[in-house]
Amino acid sequence: MAKLIICDPVAADAVEAMRALGVDVDVRDDITLDELAEVIGEYDGMVVRSRTKVRAPLIDKATKLKVIIRGGVGLDSIDVAHAEEKGIAVCNTPAASTNAVAELALGMMFALARHLARADATMKAGEWAKKALKGTELAGKTLGVIGYGRIGKALGEKAKVLGMTVVAYDPYCTHEDIVSMDELLKQSDYISLHLPHTDETHHLLSTAQFAQMKPGAYLVDAARGGVVDEAALYVALTEGTLAGAARDVYSQEPPTDEALRKLVELPQVVALPHIGAGTVEAQNRIGEEIIKLVKEHLA
Ligand code: NAD
């Protein structure tokens, strides 16, 4: 019987479904990396989410491992090339959270346009800040989507329904909405990021790009920490080049670094604790896709 270790939280129903496939499943969803290194040699498969980082030293101890399944989109927490060199398959559940992240990005745009977080905070503080909270509408505005893959396109479709004009930048995609980065920066009232963090995309938005953006534009970032230069973003927000930013991802998570705390605490920033894929529906879909992958590789 194949042995599978689940290293991060996965829905209980999904675990039972994997056992029903005849797989011996150990749920160790709070295991430390040191503990994992001691036991990984016993397993044929492992399931991780974002907490457990699978780097070369751990992979070298995984002598029986056939598959690493990551519940989620990015594979940046796994040393994929090293695993594949050792003959270990690496899979993820890329489409399961598309709609959840696209809806959140839209929610972040509404939060910026109507100052929703500040409206709620002032009410809870006993204030009636009606006059100070005049917002704007999304209809008639231009949304620039950087990274026009699954999530970027899903957001684009929703934004068009709301009456927004959508332009996109993605060097690997052909689509009628695609424009150059310069055009996107110049035209957009909102810019939303939906691309991976790689060497190529590190600090893709920095001082020079913020300077090209429309004065008073808003930034939405539910992609990955590191795509935006956070020091440059802080300057753009405090100098008023950008009117606001909504962020779900940070270069350090949770963001405890002093400079990052200052960015999170700016009143024109809506800060969320990386909840993009955190819906009941997306988590269920991730569970279903993990079951399919376990069946394919281990059952
Ligand atoms: P995807 O692979 O379908 O789309 C990513 C797109 O980015 C691709 O079309 C690719 O061509 C494009 N891209 C790559 N390099 C680029 C560059 N230099 N400039 C512009 N575009 C570039 O992925 P997806 O499912 O749409 O997810 C997008 C990103 O969202 C993921 O990489 C992940 O980092 C992030 N994500 C965040 C959460 C969250 O909880 N906030 C959840 C899921 C995914």
C-alpha cells in the first residue's frame, strides 16, 4: 500500500477520499521541517500547501518519493528542478483558486474606490465620516491587468461586465486586450497584478513604473510578494503619485519588518493576510484536485 504524508491542512473529507482509494495516509499538518526530514524516507507521496517548503536537502532524504502534490497555484515553495532530477513528479492544482482570487481582486478594487475599510473603521470608532469618504465608481474606468493568464483573464471578464475598459500586459499571451507595458501604465486607473514571482518579474513595478502611472491611480496586488518593489510603493503612496493600494501578498509573510509595517499601516493601503484562495469553494476544489492527483500517482 502506497504511503502518503499530508504536511499542511487539507479538508477532512478529502483525506477520507484518499484513504478510500487504498492509500495509507498520515496527516501531519503541523510537522516541522526537521521532523519531516526524519520521516520523509518512508513515504511514496507528499501533499503540501504553502507552509511546507520542499527544498533540495529534504528532497535528498526522500528516497522512496514518487510525487509531491502542492495544493495551490505557485510552485515557488518547491525545488521543482531538483525533485524532477531525482525522478519525483511535482504537481499542483492551478485552476482551483482562479475564481476566488479574481473575485478578491475585484473586491479590493471596490474597497479602494469606496474607502470601505476606512468607512468601517471610522464607524467602529464612533465617528460619522460621511463627507470625508466620497468615493469613485469603477464603471467607465480603465483596468490594466499585468499577467493575463487564468486569474488575470477571469478578472478582466468580470471588470468588463461592470463597464470597465480592460487592457493587459503579458509577453507570453496573444489576446485582443494586450498592449505594451508603457501603454498600460499610462492608461490605467487601476492596475492589478496576476503573474508569478520569478527573476524576470522581481520588482517589475518600481520607481520608474510608478512614475509612468496616471496620477491618482490605484494598485491591486494579489500575485506574489517580490513583484512590487515595496520601498518604491511606499514612496509613490506617500508622495501621492498613487492614490492607494490593496495588497494580499508581501515580500515577508506575515509582514513584521518595520518598513513593511509602515506600508501596511498607511491609511491609503488596504492590507489583507494572503486570503486570495481562501474560500470554501476554492478549498473544496483544491481537495478534489488533490484526490485526482493521488489517484493518478499512488492508488
Ligand atoms: P497563470 O499561469 O494562468 O497566469 C500567469 C500569467 O503571467 C501567464 O499568462 C504568464 O504568461 C504571465 N507572465 C509571466 N511572466 C510575465 C511577465 N514578465 N510580465 C507579464 N506577465 C507575465 O497563473 P494564474 O493561475 O492566473 O495565477 C497568477 C498568479 O496569482 C500566480 O502566479 C500566483 O503567484 C498568484 N496567486 C495568488 C493567490 C493568492 O492567494 N493571493 C492565489 C493563487 C495564485
